[in-house]
Amino acid sequence: MTSNKRNRSAIYERPAELLQRLIRFDTTNPPGNEAECISFINGLLAEAGIKTTILGKTPERPNLIARLPGMGNAPPLLLYGHIDVVTTENQPWQHPPFAGEVSDGFVWGRGALDMKGGVAMMLAAFLRAKGDALKLPGDVVLAIVSDEEAGSDFGSRYLVENHPKVFEGIKYAIGEFGGFTFYVGKQRFYPIMIAEKQLCWLNMTVRGTGGHGAIPVRGGAMAKLSQVLRLLDENRLPVHITPAARLMFDAVASASGGVKKLVLGQLTNPLFTNMVLDAMGEHSRPFDPLLHNTVSPTVLHGSSKINVIPGEVSIGLDGRLLPGYSPDDLISELTGIVGHDVEIEVIRYDPGPAEPDMGLFDLLADILRQADPDGIPVPFLMSGVTDARFFARLGIQTYGFVPMQLPRDFDFIQVIHGVDERIPVEAIGFGANAIYQLLRRFGE
């Protein structure tokens, strides 16, 4: 065996290096072009003697499925992650975003957190299980997918709708996002994602008098739209305390103690929710969307010519629904704020389950407590959406579990999708080992 091949076959022992290699494939979506990255991963698995299957809507946007057979004492466990990434356009990076450089103890590059870092952890644990001839309680299925950042039509949605038998018998899965550290005061927490909001994109249209740009119109469609935007900016939608949010905030409040316990405990009291959020100021930003349905105006359509006053203006709204709520609920809440003199159309809705299945949570929490006795695992409701919404159609409960012990001053939320995305080298090893422990113990 050559030295190069020996080093490559043991790459699972060096998950940070594995991440560097994944980052160097530019899989910006659109267009994605994940094929080369999938081919690289396929080669690693083939060298380890693991059988794989490539399934895709197009050759340029494939998905990889691999399976390690278990002893049959537990249902199969699914690990899945996506390798497409968002754009770096117009971002002034300190290090080239697709170089995968290591500097100051971090691996830098687009996808380091979302989510090639998580894929590197899963792949390292999966290869390690094969290399150690680990006696797995049940089969472990690894799915590396495309297109998560643009709707998953070529990725998980395609697999669920066209190849559901691949996932037959699976009850639980791990994916993004969860297991990263956050702090309340001095206390370190590990949020494990148990539920996520539902994607509900809307188009809102207002109408008024149009005409020639040389003859101004007062109170036209543009003026009406400005009023609508002001109302949306100044008013929250109604408070809703979902089971997942209650589990999360009650756990954080209980562990915080003192005044923090009292304040955080009031977040799940609808009479005081908004008052507490206002008092928290900027610190409330991650929590606010977990307690309300939300819409964010993102796209504006008006006149196509600068000298034509439009008689119709529409805005695209990125709507996100809490678990258990429907598009009709969102439309009703919006009209309660902006009035009925608007037309609202649902342009995409991806439903999700109303309540989580907590059957694997205690084991995941115990793995994190073993890895970091000072950290406290808590349930986590995610404000974004992931591929979990599609696997849920098959009755699969996803837990966001790509553990990362992060520095206190590391702004996880700001760095994801932002300039200078990076992850501590030690955090990648921390996560890979935690996932390996899950593979060893998931039948307990």
C-alpha cells in the first residue's frame, strides 16, 4: 500500500482535514454542481469497502446513499447532510472561501458550519465505525444530499418522493442544526433540534391608480405598499407557545436559576411573552421567531419601466409557520394587521409535523453530558427549515445533532451564511466523536 493511500484510508481520524477537502469543492447553489464532491465522498467509502448507491434527478446533482449493516437489535438509524452551500458573492473574506485553509485554530470556508462541517463529522464517524468493525445495534444509513439551500427539489425531496424504500424502517435520524453551544450568563447549553418551523412563502399584492410618471399619483399602489410594510415592521404576529418551544424555554429557565430563571420562565406565558422579548432587546432575536409565526418581505415587484406608475405592486414574503399551524392561520394573522385590502397567495408550503417524537433525545443528551459535564443539553425549536421536513413525510423524526463546542465569543448565527464562515478545528473532532458514540449506543 502506498503512503498516500494509507493516509487517505485513515482520513476519518482527521475530520478537520476531511472538511478542508469538502470545502474545496465549489458547490454554490445555484447551480450546485455537487457531482464532483459526491464522487470524492463515494471514493472514500468505496476504499473502505462500503457499498454505495447514487440516486439523482440529474447527473450533475446526485445524492449518495451508503449503509452499514447492524445486528438487527434496533431499527435503522439515518445520518444525513447536504453539501451544497450558499453564495459568497460580494463578501470580503479574510481567507478564500473555497480554499479550506486552517488559521488561528479554525477551518475557514463556505460550508464550514452549513453544513460540510456536519457532513465531515458524520462521514468520519461512519468510516470509523467501519474501520473499527463496530457491532452496530441496527443498520446505519448515510445520505449525502444535494440542493438543500434552494428547496431540496434535487435532494431530499427527490429521494423521499421517488426512492422511499431506501429509508424503510427508519424511525430516527440526525441532521442539522443542533448541538452547538450557546450561553446564558455563565451556563453553557447544547440545544438539540427536535422541531423546526414550516416554510410558507407568500405573495402579497396591493392595487391603486397607475399612470404616467410625469403626473404623480397620491395614495396609489406604492403608497399603500409602504403602509403595509410599515405595519409589518411595527407589529408582531400573535404569540403561540408550541410544545417544542415550551420544552426548550422551560429547560433553559430551569437550568439558569435566579432572576434569569424568573425572566425566561415568563417567555412561555403568553400574557408576558412580548414584554419579556422587548426587555431583552437584541438578545431576543434568536427567541422571538420561536414564539410567533413570522413573515419577512424579501422581493418587490412594481413597474418594469421607470416612467410608468404601477397600478399593481406585489411583495414576496418569506413566511415561517410554527409547528401545528397552517397557511390559513398565517393569512388570517396577516390580514388582522394589514387589513383586507390586500390579496395574499401561497406560493410554496412545506408542512412539518405538529409535535416531535422525543424517543432518542435522552440518549443524545447523555452523549453530550459525557463529552462535556459542564454543558446542559436542552430541546431546541429551530426558526429555519432543513431537509427534516421531507423525511418527516416518511415518519422519520430528525434531531439536529452536529455537536460543536464553540468559544463563548463565537457568534454562530452571524457566521452561518455570512462572511468568514469558519469552525474551530477542535469542534469538528468533538462532533465526530459524539456521532460515533451515537452509532455505538443508539439501540440502548
